[in-house]
Amino acid sequence: MTESSNDKLKSLIKYASENSLFYQKMFANNGIDPLSISDASDLSKLPFTTKDDLANFNNDFLCVPKNKVADFVTTSGTLSEPVTFYLTQNDLDRLAFNEASSLQCAGGTSDDIYQLMTTIDKRFMAGLAYNLGINKMGAGIIRVGPGAPYLQWDSILRFSPTVLIAIPSFIPKLLDYARDNNIDFKSSSIKSIVCIGEPIRNSDFSFNELGKRITSQWDVKLYSTYASTEMGAAFTECTAGNGGHLNPDLLVLEVIDDEGNLVENGAVGEVVVTTLGVEGMPLIRYKTGDLCNVHYDACACGNKATRLGPVLGRKQQMIKFKGTTIFPLAIFDVLDMMEEVSIYQVEISKCEFGNDNIAIILPKELDNAEFGSKMNHLFKSKLRVTPNYKYLTEQELSLKIFKEDKRKPEKLIYV
Ligand SMILES: [Zn+2]
């Protein structure tokens, strides 16, 4: 850790202990002197901050009067009620710096034109962050938003953007649309895609099925990025594609095992962050619930900052199915292997004895014995389980997955 990161950590701890009701209580209740925290290794003296803390004491985290709040956002609340995040003007500047550095890490320059295929409104932080970051780096932006393949291609042909910022599972649909409408996507202006919200790689950095599905059809470079509202920062891949780089100016990262100890190089653990330089709602040792492999060794690009591999899943999302533990991502990966499957939803239901049931909802056209046995075979060989299947018309299923009020396609639901 550089000296400046240490200084930033000390100021953050002092600031939170003076201005956040939640952290004032945390230091007092645990009898800890905030000044005793002088570098990252001292953080282990402090308790973790959990998602429940944020949800139960949301406003106690706010460090400024309401009239200093410049932007109000909420988390997406995949597994719980959304939590409010308050950003000051300084936080927006921090977000712009974060995203500009991230996009530069992914090979971006001021000559690039970015097509933003994610929501910029609906209380969403990411879309705003990209917009601010692209402005800051002096590049161009076309704010198309999610979905709308016609408008996406119209913008690509009209303005010749060089980079897409998109949820990767939308890209195969975009290519299908191009094919159906005789758009020559292979000679388009797009050189790379910054993939948000979903992993495109396996833990060994090879492409997963979704990554392969995109790159086998289209000669573009894919960059993974992992971020969250709580972190207000992103781990983005460089051109080496060996995991997302930590920005040590913005976060202190700990990757921990079940006992709260740091895991070794290459091992899997839960991502815990302390947010440096945040003014509105700083977080100390926040447990994200996300499980990743951590890499402390220097990257091929020469950057020594710690890297995170793809998110393997959320701790709470581990599925116990017929004696096996599975992450939803592994199920998506099997489904993405099958060309016939254009859309799907995975439905998890809890049953007795802590076991879960898995049902895959698919378009009606696929309800035939031949495809059923192909799918069973693939699930058995890849995951050693056979899930249940349900069928809906493509339109019904599409409405269930791409909901107006949701930011990401709902590929996974709990019933
Ligand atoms: Zn690198």
C-alpha cells in the first residue's frame, strides 16, 4: 500500500468516526480508538459492516446534512430491499475519476466514442458513473440505454462508436437482430465491449460460455468489470484480461475466508471493501457477499495492484441441490452452451431440510423430448444434476426476464 493510500485510510477512519452515527457507535461500543487504525493491517481490529447493517441503519451512515446531497441512488436489491446511497458533489467527482481510470485501464482514450447500453436514470449509479467518467476522460458518449436493438444499431451505424458498455447477455441478441436485418456487424466500428453485471470469464480467465458465444461470432475485445453501488468504484480488466484491477486510491480491499482471515494468492474469498475518499456514505470493512479469486501477484501489464477474478456468486446464492452445492452462474453457463436457448430464467425454490429446487424456464418451442434429453445430458455431465423444466411462450418469458423496473435481466428468481 502506498503512503498516500495509508493517509487516505487514516482520514477516512477519522472522518467516519466523527460524522457517521453508525461508525461513532461502532467505535464506542467496541472501545476502539479510531486513531489506532493507521494502516490496512489495523483494519482487522474493527468489526465488519454487513448488508443488514446498511439496511437496518441506512440513514445512520450518512455523514453530511441532506442539503449537501447531490444525487440520490438506491442499490438494486437483488436479494433484499434496496438501500439508499447519498452522494455529494465530491462523491460524484470521485465516481468520475474512478470510471475514467477504469476505462483507461481497459484501453480507452479520449479518441474513443462509447455507446452506453445501460440505464442512466431509475436511481441507478452505474450509468451515471460511466457518463461522468467518459466526460472526464474527454471521450464521446452515446446514451442509448438498455434493450432497443434497432436504436443500438442505428446509433452504431450513424455515429461509429468504438466501445460498447453493455450487459454481455444482451450482445447475442444484438447480433441476432443484426443478422435478421441484414446489418453487416462484422465490419462495424465496434472494437471492444466493457461487460458489466455478468462475468464473461472462468476463474482461470478463459472465456466462459457467454464470453465464447460473443467472441466466436464477433471479432471484438471483451473487458470484464466488477463494481457495486456500495463500493462506488470498479475493478476493471486491462488488455491482459487477467482479472479486474483494484484502484488503491479508492478502496482498501480485503478478501476473506469464513473466519474473516485474508485468503492466499489465487484463493477464493468474500470481497470486503473500505471506501476511501467518500464523503456522503463511507463504508469501513463492508462485506459485499461476492465471492472471487484474489490475485496479489503483478499482472502481465506491469500493474502491481491486486486483481479480482470473476464473481463466482454471492455467498447467499449458493444453491444446495440433491447433495451438491451449485452457484447460479454455473447453471447459466450450461444454458449458454446451447445455441437453441436464446432466453431463460432459473427459478430457485426452498424446500424442507435446507435443500433447494431448481427449475429452468424456457421458451415453449424447446418443449420436446429430443432437446430435453440433450439438456439433461449436458447438465449431468457439467453439474452432476438434472433440474426441472418449465415452459412459457417466448413473449411471456421475455416479459418475466426483461422487466421495466429492473436494471438487469432477471435470469435468476427466488420463489
Ligand atoms: Zn493488468
